[in-house]
Amino acid sequence: MAPEEAALVAVGRAVDASGAPVDGAAITVQTIWPGRAGGRFGCTGSYLVGHWTVVTTADGQFALDLRLTTPRAPICVVVLGALSGETTWRDTASVVTPFTAVTQGAVPDTVRFDLRLAR
């Protein structure tokens, strides 16, 4: 399989224990290839092929355009969230999904992750 550029949009929201949005939460997204179910975070793979970090907005929202160049296979996407100033992950979410090949006029798939960051 030849590598090809592929994309996926990861969006989500971080809330606290009461359901209020968390402003400034640290969100880390890791992509692992080839993705399969299992492992500590719900999915796993052989190679870490992407790593992004973003901070939530005042409404707790985050969004990332994930682009990779890998051979065509499902990707494990793990999202971890921590409260501002903390080093402990408070919640994680994961999915195994194929990314959409980047071609003229193609719109990447979107995956939503909702995190509860309780103390």
C-alpha cells in the first residue's frame, strides 16, 4: 500500500462534573496506525503517526483538522483532556476510523469527542 494524504476533523467539548464548559482545558490528540480496538485507551496500533495539542475556548469547544500521510488503513484516534495547569489526564476518548483521502472536492469526515474533566 502506498502512503497517501488523508484527513479527519476532530471536534469536541470539555465540561466539568456539573456539565459546565471548561475554558482553557488542554486537549491532546494522538493518532496511531494501523488502528485496532483494544489497549489502555480503547484502541491501539503499531506506530504513533500524529500528535496535536489544542486549548478549549470559553465554551469548552475544540476542533482540529488532522492530516496524515500513511498507507490506507484505519487509524486509532485517542483524545485526552486535562484541566488548565494540571498534568493529570481527567478523561479520554477514542475511536478507530478510516481517514478520508485528500482529493479535489472531498470533505473529510468529522468525529466528535465529549470529555468530562472532573477533579
